[in-house]
Amino acid sequence: MTIVPVAYDHPDAVKLADEVQVEYARRYGGEGDRTPLDPEHFAPPRGLYLIAYDPEGLPVATGGWRAMDRNGEGYADGDAELKRMYVIPRARGLGLARRILAALEGDALAAGRVRMVLETGDQQPEAIALYLSSGYRPAVPKFGLYRDYDSSRCFAKPLGRRSAP
């Protein structure tokens, strides 16, 4: 598998973003995640978007981070927000999410961010397990568009610390 940086509006990124929206809608009902995202959010040095490609050149996983600072949605200065972590079903269990997560954390740290944050939901136990096993801890107070939803789960990890095994 090869992991490369791409623009958030790259056709492969759009394809996988559409697939993850279907996954969110299936798990939670409704139309998926309505968090406003713009390709500029993921443009270096204030963000990065990655896609993993299989040996045949097909996109199989994504993830990105964007810089966030103190605002009305509960973020803190120096935050890097993880967005659109997704692995297609046939590529799950290969460690791609963990590889993408590590690359995003390293890039956010190099860009001067001090904390990686993310918001997920209670219907994504495999995502929660990944984050907990990677050194993330529940964040209080919560942040993001869905912070007031009971199903929302927010996590944070100081950057620069070694993650749990």
C-alpha cells in the first residue's frame, strides 16, 4: 500500500468521502456528517489529506487533519482536528488507519500543532478502539458540530508523546 498526500477535492478523495457519508448514514440515519469542510482546510501547512492506494492503484483509505484554534465550537489554540478517517471494507484489518493516523499526527506536530482532536460517534466502536489504543483519551468538554449530541464521542491526544502500544 502506498500513502500519498492529495487535495481534499481530488477525485479519489471525493469518491471515498462519498462512501464514508453512506457509512455514516447507515450507522446513524440521516444524511451523514454535515460538518462544513473546504479543500483549503487541508492545504499545508495548516492541514494535510492522505489517501492510501492498493497495489492496483485503487484508493482504499483516507484521513486528514486541519488546524483549529479557539472558537465557539470548543476547540483550543493549537488543535489539529482529525477528519474523514475511513478504510473501505475490503481493506480493513491491514493497519492502514493506524499508518494514516501516525502520519497525520507527525505532520501536525511538525506544523506546530500541540493536540490532535477528533469527534466520532458511539456507533463506530472500531474507530473508538483504534483511537484509545493509539493514546487518545475522552475530551471534556466536547467540541465540534455534534458536541451536544449524546451519541458524540470526542477524543484528544497531546502531540509529541509516544502513543500507547
